[in-house]
Amino acid sequence: MGLLKLPWVGLIAMAIFFTPALAHASSVPGANPDILFEYKDDKLTKTEKAQLESIVTFAERDVRAFFPKMTKQIIFTIETVDWDLNIVGGITGMATNHTPVGKINLMLSDYGKGGITRAIENGLRSTVLHELHHVASGWTIEDNKFGPGIHIATANEGLATVFSELLSGQAFDMLLDSDNVDEWIKEILTLPDDANYMHWVSGEHPDGRMFIGYKAGRHLIYRAMLNTNKNIIELSREPISSLYEYAGYR
């Protein structure tokens, strides 16, 4: 989940120059040998690493139960940052690859009271669920299975957000509906394919609106669920165009 004013150039560079040879399997009880971890710095304690790896292991198991065809091996790259990520539980992530190996970058904030431990406890599970949904669906930075367009990004982020909320039981205030989110979806459907991603999905629009695509996507998917009685797994298998149709926008 890439959010407001994060240094995306640096994050994408980190994904490109990722070195899987440095990744290792977890030693926590019940660890999955196909889940590998790479730590970009030494700021996490042994206890924090064990807690993180345990949460990731169980989250991956939960996601695979719904998406058994998700790529078998997944590598998590963990980096600590000093950004204020409190609005998303102290952590953000980015799914960079879905095949032949899934790759997810996690950025844990040591900002504020509680630091890294608080981020692991408050935001890790929901973030990992969100990013694993992207891996399972193929909505990743590289080898993306989908075409261009803010409406496609909006739907995919909506699917991952709702999936994460339902499995984690956690929703962040910054993603809750705005009063005119219905109009935002209609606006998104008129945009050209090359519309600015940061303005329309994960950052701040020039008019001051925040996280338009995430809020609109979440609203879109919950509305599609309500109108069709389809669950989030069923909707995750549907074409993007059908999601807008189910939600009443086409």
C-alpha cells in the first residue's frame, strides 16, 4: 500500500536491485521454508524479527487457503524508515513481483512512541494480507497482469483493501468513505489511461483530495458485494469491468 508522499523512486530502485541471495527462511516454529526474509538493516531485535516472521507466516497461510494457485515462493524484504506512518498502523508495503517468485517490500516505521514493535503489532498483518492479495491477483510493479488505467488500479486496490479488512478485522480511518466518493468513481471512469497515479490513487490530488483511488476502490468493492451477494474471493476472480457493473457504475 503506497501512500502519501512516500519516496517512490527510492522504493522502486530498492525493488529493482533486490538481491534474493541475502534472503533466508525463518527459524520460528511452524515456519514455511518457501517464505524467505531479507532485512535491509539491523534495527529489528531478535524478538521483533521472530514476531514479524510469525505474523507473516500465518498471514501467508491464510491467503493461500483462498488463493491456492498463488506462487509458491515469496520473498519479503524488510526495511525500517523514519516516516510518520501512523495513519496505516506504522507500516506500508509494495508487491513488486508475482511470478515466478513473489516479492513484497515492507517498510516499518520507527517513528514515534512504540516504534518498530508498535508497527509490527498494529499494522503488519493487515499490510501483508493486502500485499499478498496483489501477489495472488498479479497486480504488481513488474510483470503486471493488468492494463493501464486509474480505474484498474482503483479496483485492484479496492479488492486488496477489502480482503485485508475482512481477514484482519482492521480498517484505517484514512480509507473510510468520503461524502462524495460516489462521484469520485464516476470521475475516475472518465480519466485517460495515463492519468497521474499519485494524484488519483495513492497520494494527494492537486485539489487537496487524499487517497482517491483507495477510498473509491474500497467503496466500489463493498457496493459490488452488497449488490450481488458475492464474497470478496468471488469478486477477486471477476474481470475489472464486471466490478464496476456490479457496483452500478456501468
